[in-house]
Amino acid sequence: TRSILDTERGIPLQARIALQARVALQRGLVLTHLGDFTAAREELRVAEGLGERHLVLPDRLECRGALAYLAYCLGEIEEARDLVVRARGLLASPGADPDLARSGFLAPA
């Protein structure tokens, strides 16, 4: 999928980048559910890197929460805490709906 998005010229660049971010997020979440935490983290880091400008806030929050969960599962407690703090920062950002905090996007790390 990523190679198709890299070479598809019929889609504007910004749209291709946004699609790559969404694909990486979904792949990361699927790999998390499959238990492949290392590969999941790689995908989610790609999504997070692209997500600042190309993912909607709920997706960015889901990505950060999943990264926190993975760090916790991998025994990286300090990183998990940092990611949770950063996720809470997203909840406090301008335009964040207060109901988002109760929507189940945050990982239980």
C-alpha cells in the first residue's frame, strides 16, 4: 500500500501523505492486536511523525495512546508515561472536544 501511495501521481501530494499517515496508523493498530509490538511501534511512529499535520485530533490521540500502550507492554515505563502526558496535552489543545477524553481513544498505560 505504501509503495502505491509513493508512486501514485494522480493524487495530490498532501492527500498522499495524509493517506500514508492513516495507513500507518491502521497497520500499527492491527499489528498491536496481533501482538507484533515492534513492527506496530514502527508503523505508529511513522503515523505520529506524519500525523501532526495530516491526521485529525482523534487519530493523533489514538496513535499516541497506542504508542503508550506498546511502550508499557515492552517494559518502557518512562516512555509510556511520557506518551500519556503528551496524549493528555492533545486533549488540552485548542479545539479538543472535552468528550474526546471519555471516548476510549487513550490506551490504559
